[in-house]
Amino acid sequence: MDNIYLSKKAEVLGVRKHTPTEWSFSLRLETETIPGQFVMVSLPGVGEVPISISGYNPNSIELTIRDVGKVTREVCKISPGDHLYIRGPYGNGFPLQEFVGRHLLIIVGGSAIAAVKPLVEHYMNNSQFQLDGMDIIAGFKSPRHILFHDELNHWKKKYKVRITVDSDEDYAWMGSIGFVVDYIKEVKSISEDTRAIIIGPPLMMTNSVRELLRHGVKKENTYLSFERHMKCGIGKCGHCRIRDKYVCLDGPVFNYDDVKELID
Ligand SMILES: Cc1cc2nc3c(=O)[nH]c(=O)nc-3n(C[C@H](O)[C@H](O)[C@H](O)COP(=O)(O)OP(=O)(O)OC[C@H]3O[C@@H](n4cnc5c(N)ncnc54)[C@H](O)[C@@H]3O)c2cc1C
Ligand code: FES
């Protein structure tokens, strides 16, 4: 019988620095995945952490990792030619078919953009899955905290993308300033048929949901993705459990209507 905890060894093909604490790693790994899924990433002797897949093709995956603690700090030190150990992909991913033919509004805060990048690329690169337009509001702490500049600019060719920063610090920032929630009212295509995805810090998700509901977006058309502490990633240990939900199995993507008591 296969050992469900067994990881695959994956060579690091490339490393890209976004900010002083955030890096993307491309890894040689043949896998099939759905946008929104995550993998368990480990370094022997250090530990294992859940990380969203921020990009993929048939032979490789990309992970975007923020150095916050014991494991992520060590992972962020690796170089091309080194290896990481990967289990998964796990989790449900986004309901891609549900968004076809609809207006999709994506609201993300900080490094959460990594989790929606494969979803945007899915619609960008597959003309058979047409949306009725997409708006993206991406918020970052400051201009130097912006991730995926090139991708955001590329997405602007097909979709409406607003990048906003909480504060412009000392930079000559010519773009929007303020929280993502402040810009929801500027989305012209918003309607009660809009599908919305919100990912970011808990307060940002709560405020954004409230504002969306005020604009007529339905609870059942609003999706959130949760980050919780995990151990097994496969529904065995209970670490990620919130009431009757296992984030690793039932999520990480949830319909707001199913989890509203968890963020309100
Ligand atoms: C489904 C899922 C997808 C994720 N995707 C990504 C991703 O794409 N990129 C990324 O950088 N991180 C992602 N995370 C968060 C990542 O798993 C944690 O940052 C990581 O587990 C921290 O481990 P550590 O040993 O480095 O830090 P620790 O030493 O364990 O902790 C350092 C600090 O980070 C906090 N922390 C630990 N785990 C989490 C968590 N899950 N959420 C918020 N704070 C946490 C701790 O409370 C502590 O304050 C994801 C988490 C989940 C559940
Ligand atoms: S992480 Fe073990 S049950 Fe979800």
C-alpha cells in the first residue's frame, strides 16, 4: 500500500526574489493540480509546511513563500540544484466551472496573490473558458511589498487590475493608496451575479465581504481561502479543524455561506 505521508523529492530549477521576505521557487515535479490547491513542503530535519501552488505546467510547479518562521526561513535559503520534498497537491481548489460566463471579482491582500495566480492564468490562457470580465483588486503594504509585478502588468492586457498600497512610504508611487475594501465601490461591473474571491488577512476578508454584500453580491457567490496551521494535510490529525470543517480536506477554498460564522 502507498504511504500517504511519503513525499517526492523535487529539484529546485529557479529562484525569484520578490521582496526581502518573499521568494518564488520553481520545482521539477510532474503533477496535476487545480488552481487553489496546496502542497506540503518539507526539508529533512527542519519540518513541513502547507504552501499554495502559485504556478504550474505539466513538468514543474511554482511555490511562493514568505519567510515567517522556522521552516519557511530555511526553505527561503535554498538555491537552484537543491531539493525540497513535496506531498500533494491537496485541498479542493477553486470551482473553475462556476465562474465561466460570469463576472469575477478577485480581492487579495499581500502574498495571497500567490494562491489566485494560477486561477487568473487559467482564464487568461484558455480562451474556451471565457468569463464575463474579471476585476482584480490587489493590496500590498507598500510599493516595495508588491509581488508579481510582471504578471500583474500582463493581466492588465485582458482584465481590470487595480494595485493599491496601504502607504507609499518614501517611494514615488503614482498608483492607488488605501485598503482594498475602499476600491470595491469603483468596480463598475459589480452586480448580484458577480462571483467574488477574497483571500488575505482575516480583518481584510471580513471587511471586504461586508462591502461586497452591501453592493449586492450574494453570500453563496462569495469564496474565501483559509490558511490554518496544518500537520497532515489529509484529514487525519485534526490540526486544521474549525468546528466541523477540515481546512485541508473541505477547503482551503470555502463558500462564504458555509463558513460565515467563522469570520464574522
Ligand atoms: C492552505 C495553506 C496555504 C498556504 N500557502 C502559503 C503560501 O503560498 N506561501 C506562504 O508563504 N505561506 C503559505 N501558508 C502559510 C504557511 O504554511 C505558514 O507561514 C508556515 O506554516 C509557517 O511555518 P514556519 O515553520 O515557517 O513558521 P513558524 O515558526 O511555525 O511560525 C512563525 C509565525 O508564523 C505564524 N504562522 C504559522 N503558520 C501560519 C499559518 N498557516 N498562517 C498564518 N500564520 C502562521 C505563527 O503563528 C508564528 O507567528 C499557507 C498555509 C495554508 C494552510
Ligand atoms: S491538517 Fe491534519 S486534519 Fe487537516
